[in-house]
Amino acid sequence: MSPHNIDSIILSLLERHAREKENPPEFRERMLAMGSEGGRFVETIVRSFRPKRGLEFGTSSGFSALCAMKGALAGYSEPSACPFQLITVDFDPAKAAWARDNFEKAGVGGKIKILIQDGLEAAHKVAGPLDFVLLDASKAQNLPIFKVLLPKLSPGAVILTDNMLTHKEELREFGQFVRHHPDLSSAMYSIGNGVEVTIKLTDRLTNEVIPGDSLETFYGDK
Ligand SMILES: C[S@@+](CC[C@H](N)C(=O)[O-])C[C@H]1O[C@@H](n2cnc3c(N)ncnc32)[C@H](O)[C@@H]1O
């Protein structure tokens, strides 16, 4: 028997995503998920990079967080054996409640902490080191959030940014920043909505990594 139920929850969210495309509900009720290609990409990146401390901006239904967790859990007999921990941020309490329900049903409620907060405020609050970040909330906040997080990223950290194709103009400055920064390597992949993959380089750092309280401190006040 599977120790978690992620696959069936991801599948049901993808079905809901397809229905939403055909017959969109009111904006605040939409899941606005990364979709099947984007989700599979997140899963694959996490599965290959094996991060331990992740931070996501834009929880919504919890779809992309579950895809990340699915990648992290590969090869582990049960969720508690897997070292990956994820904090996911959304300022909408209704979305947070929806995601929490999905995380519980998937059997990974204990591994994903939801912060109900503005993204930029959360970026200031969460301590490093972080080795996985997913940016999928306010496009206008991507660059300010990234600048706050940069010193908290460990060398080799991977940052995924969604909507590089669907929000090209809004994310132009962000794309230029990550592609020209001396401590980063970054490229856009035409997968789903367009995903930027940015790596914090290990060999030439102009920023010192700022250590801080471990993410575990956030797991006590769920
Ligand atoms: C595109 S959806 C996230 C989809 C999710 N990553 C997925 O693929 O399942 C964006 C989410 O970001 C949240 N959001 C938008 N602006 C925000 C902000 N300034 N701070 C925190 N959350 C925000 C919205 O409430 C929404 O749930």
C-alpha cells in the first residue's frame, strides 16, 4: 500500500484544472495551476536536484507544492523518511484552507507548512538557507522577492519561475536580472506557461550565504 496518496490528489486537481479551462469559475475560485506539463517539470527538477528546504510563492490549491513533494518523495518508503520540507505562501486564507485539505488527503500535511501572508513579507520572514524556490504568485513581486532571497540561497539552489511566456512583459526585467547576475545561471524553458530555471552558482559568489534559523522553526505553529 502506498504510504501517501499524492498521485490521486494531483490527478483530481488536474481534472479540476481542465474543467476550469473549459468553464472558468469566478477569478478568486480559480486554481490557476501550472498545469500538467509545468507540474511534471517541477516534480522532475525536485527529483533530480534533491533539495531539502523549499519555499513556494503562490499556493492556491496546492497543486504545484504536491508536484514538488512527489518528486522529493521518490525513493523514500514514507514521507517522514524524506528530508524535504516545503513552506508555501499565499495571502488568500480560502486558498490556504483548500491546499491544507489537499495536503492532508495526500498524506503529506506534516511536510508542507502554509504561510498565509503577502509574498514579499514572507520572503523577509523566512530564514535561509534555502535550496529550492518556486515563484508563482504576484508577478510584480518576483524581482523584489528574488533580491530578498538571494543571500539566503545556498550554493546550487534552484529557483523556478512560472509564467515567463504568458506574462512576458511583466517578467522582462526579472528575466534580465537573473540572466545577467554574476552569481546565477538562468534560462527559460518553453514548458507549460514558460518556466525560468535559475541556479545559484557554487563557484563564484559575490554574496555570502546568510544562515538563519532552520525552516523547522516554522513547523511548530501549523
Ligand atoms: C497562479 S496561482 C498559484 C498556482 C500554484 N502555484 C499551482 O500551480 O498550483 C497564484 C496564487 O498566488 C496568490 N497570490 C497572488 N498575489 C500574492 C501576494 N502578493 N502574496 C501572496 N500570495 C499571492 C494567489 O492568491 C493565488 O492563489
